[in-house]
Amino acid sequence: MFKKLVLAAALAGIAFGVSADPVEYTIDPTHTMVLASWNHFGYSNPTANFGDVSGTIAYDADAPEKSSVEVVLPMSGIDSFVPKLDEHLKSADFFDAEQFPQATFRSTSVRVVGEGRLEVTGDLYLHGVTRPVVLDVTLNKAEPHPMSKAPSTGFDATTTIKRSDFGISKYVPMVSDEISLRITTEAGAVADGK
């Protein structure tokens, strides 16, 4: 029985990258999407991707509650797949990208809520306003990447925010106040000295 427990612990360590301290990963913007979805006058549910994301994830496989995340979203990266809508979203009617060129998220706490599932609470700064936001997070994978061989990790997350909480209330309620966010990200550890 003891041998089985040792083997199980070893396999868990291989699968989740045993470490004494959180491993710091750099977010890969080419494999990261922050998708916002809203309701438009009851007719449709458009989406926009907030691209060019940058940031870091410090993930502790042994003690996930010690993990943290910091993300920067440049408003210039908004892509709704409709150029005229992109211009409108960047205008003073909505994000006012000229005055507020970026949004940020910084975690304040991480709670384990199930196997491979986390609740990440943090401060979202958007449109000149900071509000607490809770992300429901799923760990997709934490192991060396098959191509780069570097320690890598990937997460999905969801949350819903009210845009009026951030001073963005144009056309509410015809265009929904509630915005659904779906995030997927891949991040790789940077080797020492690089």
C-alpha cells in the first residue's frame, strides 16, 4: 500500500510540475483570447476579442492558493470582426481608448474550489475605474510544452461584469449591461538567464 501511495504522489508530481515556489509563466498573446459577449437589442449576441494580451501567471501546483496573475489588455487590440464597430467601441461612447488606453487585472486571492478548478478574485481596472471581479478558472494543463520543452501552463476562465460599474453605460439596457467574458490562455516559463 505504501508503494502505491509513493507512486501516486510521484505521478501527481510529474503531471502538475512539483515545485517549492510558484513558477512564473509569461502569457503567450498568440494563444490567448479574452472574448467579450453582449446582447444587442435582444436580436443577437456579438463578441469582441481583446487581443495583444500581456502579463504573467505565477502558478504553484503544490499550493494553488499561493498563485497569482497580472494581465494587461491594450484597448488598441479590440477586434469585433467589424472594423466600424471596433472604431465605435474605442470611442468615448464606450471604452474611450484614447483616454484609457489599457485595462488591467491583478489577482488578490486564489481559492481552490475543486480538482483543477480555482476561484481567482482580483481588481479589474477599466475605463478609469477599479472594481473587484471573480474569475471561475479551470486548469487545462501544467507540464513541459511538447515543442519548446519549457514548463508551460494553460487555463480557461469565465466571469460576468456590468459595464455600467465601470462608467460605460451607453445604450443600456437595449445593449446589455451584463458582459460575459471568456478567457483562454497559454503561458510558458522563461528559462533562467533569458
